[in-house]
Amino acid sequence: MSSSSSRQRICVLGSTGSVGTSTLDVLARHPERYEVFALSAMSRVEELAAQCLRYRPRYAVLPEAGLAARLRGLLREQKGCATEVLEGAAALSEIATHPEVDAVMAAIVGAAGLAPCLAAARAGKKLMLANKEAIVVGGALFMQAVEQGGATLLPVDSEHSAIFQCLPEDRASWHERIDHIVLTASGGPFRQRDPATLADVTLEQAVAHPNWVMGRKISIDSATMMNKALEVIEARWLFNLAPEQLKVVIHPQSIIHSMVVCRDRSVLAQLGTPDMRVPIAYALSFPERIESGAEPLDFLAKPTLSFEEADARRFPGLFLSWQALRAAEGATAVLNAANEEAVAAFAERRLRFDHICRVNRQTLEELHPEAGECASVEGLLNLDARARRHALRLIEGLAG
Ligand code: NDP
Ligand code: MG
């Protein structure tokens, strides 16, 4: 692409986060291809203001009105910044569906990203999905929205991008090609920790991931391996696979990002340095490839690639994914809601680390989705709210 009129207009939801800033880094490397059209954040107003001054988007969104007013004030001081500041959660869907937007980076954390993702899918956008909780909650409804809207759904999660890169463009051939997939997991900071000591894990220990620098929630999810549980569910929808076709192996080096085991037993893998700019660049440029800014893989620096089985005593949360996938529709939304509340409680030091998976399992087993609750976004958000209330009661009981 050469002329500025053919540049793709990008909306970045969650632009102040880890994936959001990596996305802006990749976009900035290709000003001839991409234009930053809209940005959004939740709390980091100063960071969003700095992004507006640097990338000059048409719109910036903050759900909370008071923070939006503060952003307007900050931008007014900078003469010449014409960014219009929108407020309210509905404005996220507004920018994600704006007729001039070509592609949406979904990098909000949590179920809060569901509504704008569904809106972008229904509007037929190119939807680059990092926000795994949205597809875990949305499930069949999410995939229907993509199909009915004629959207292009592109994975950004590194494991799912790896699988996607190993598959041909023709989605219709995936089913006959794939025997199963293997999602790799680093094992996080507690891969070798004695399971008997998991009750003593501190917040600082939990967020210190050995291979990736990420937002707080996904870092805690990596420590419990609930992140991998959510990814198993995400893969079920992205690649239309049965629970028994989804496997996980621990690969501490994070060099192989995931693998496809074909019907003929040939194994396809995607490798690279652990840098989110690689899957982000691939989602942006698919089916082409562009420079991402990542370092090339140095094969001799990490000459050993090893594999281990995930231990159910150390990582009980991982196995809840298959349990939820085999339960009634909506169970994955229940699991996600419980986990969001349990992680928040752990981050506020109201819940023990080893109790996160206990809350998740108990909520999954005790709270049952009602018929029809998964048929609309309102129903799903209602189920999400019910599951959160249930989880909160369990959390209070465990704290007392
Ligand atoms: P961060 O916490 O770093 O960023 C989250 C972004 O979403 C921030 O811009 C934040 O705004 C915004 N946000 C938070 N809550 C809300 C809300 N309720 N409504 C609207 N916006 C909100 O998260 P990450 O970038 O680490 O992760 C984003 C998503 O990508 C997650 O779903 C994660 O699982 C997934 N992912 C992340 C990877 C990584 O390497 N970080 C890798 C693979 C997947 P503010 O900062 O202003 O509060
Ligand atoms: Mg991942």
C-alpha cells in the first residue's frame, strides 16, 4: 500500500495495556499501512492523553465520565490535538463499529470486552482478538456474530496465532486436517514449586512471570494456569474442536508457541522469541507479513526445548476447562466470571492463591446456567453477574 487513502484505519480497545501498547508499537513501524483511528482505556488517563498526542486518533474513549472530562482537559492544554473524547461503555461499541474503521484490536481485559467484540463482529470488521475472556464468555453467540456479520476473526493470543499460522487459509479444510492441537504453556513462576506451599504465594511472586511481561490479571492467570484453561476454551471456538482434541503440554522455554498434530501424525509448530508483537503483526497484516520489531530467534542461546506434563495437584485450575466444555452451555462463562472475581480478590489480598481455583471449581459446579441465557449478550451478562455474586459469597466465606 502506498497512498495514504489506502491506509487501514485501526481501533485499539484497551490501548494503555500491555497488548495495547505493543499494538501501537507495531502500528508506529508502518505509518504507510495503518492509521490509528480510535483508542480506549479505563483508568490510565495520562497514558491515554500521551497516546492521543502521539498518534492523533479521531476518537478516544473512557467509560467513566469523570475521567473522560479529565482527558478533555489534558488535551485542551495541547493546542492542535483534535481528538474527540467519548464517554460511557457504549462508546466502546461505537468506535469498534464506526463505518470508517477497518480493523479492531480487542485488547480489553475481562468480560468487559464482550459487548464491543460482538458489535465489531456483527459490523463485519477485521477483529483481532487478544481479549480471550470475551470469546470464553461469548462462546457460540460470539462465533455466530462473526459468521453473520461476515467478520474476519484473527487470533492474537500467541498460542492461537501459532495454530492459525500452521493452518492453511481455507478454513473449510481445517476439520479434515487436524487430529488435535497442543497448546504449549510455560508453567509460569510455580512450575516447580511444592504444591503444599501454594497457600503462601504472595501477589508479588504470582505476577513475576519468567518469560513474558503482561498485564496483572493474565500474569496471575498464568501462575494458576487458569490462563491456559481459558485458552483451551478459546481454541475450542476459534478452531471448532471437540474437548478431546485440545491438549496442553508444559514447555518452559516458550519458544514453540503451539502445535497442530495432523491426521497423518505430522506435527506443525510455530516458533519464535516470546514477543507479543509477532502475533500482533501477523493479525494486522494477515495474510501478508510485516516487520514486528521482535528479535530473531537465537537457536544457540536456548539449545534445549523441553516438555513436561501439567501436574493436576499443582495446577488444578487447568482441568476445569475440559469440565466446563463438557458441562451445559454457559458453564465456560460461569468459570470465567468466578475466575475474574477470585483473581481480583487475590490481587486485593482478600483471597489465598490456592483458593482461586477452589472458588472457580465450586462456582462451576454449583451455579447452573438457565435455558436461553446464552442466546443474547444481555443473557450472558446476566449469567456473568449471577456467577460473580456466587463466587463473591464463596470468597467471603473463605476469608472469614
Ligand atoms: P492490561 O491489564 O495490561 O490492559 C488492559 C486494557 O484494558 C487497558 O487498556 C485497560 O485500561 C483496559 N480495561 C481494563 N478494564 C476495562 C474495562 N472494564 N472496560 C474497558 N477497558 C478496560 O491487560 P493485557 O494487555 O495484559 O491483556 C489484555 C487482554 O489480552 C487480556 O484478555 C489477556 O488475557 C489477553 N492477552 C494478553 C497477553 C499479554 O502479553 N499481555 C498475551 C495474550 C493475551 P487502563 O490501563 O486505562 O486501566
Ligand atoms: Mg497465550
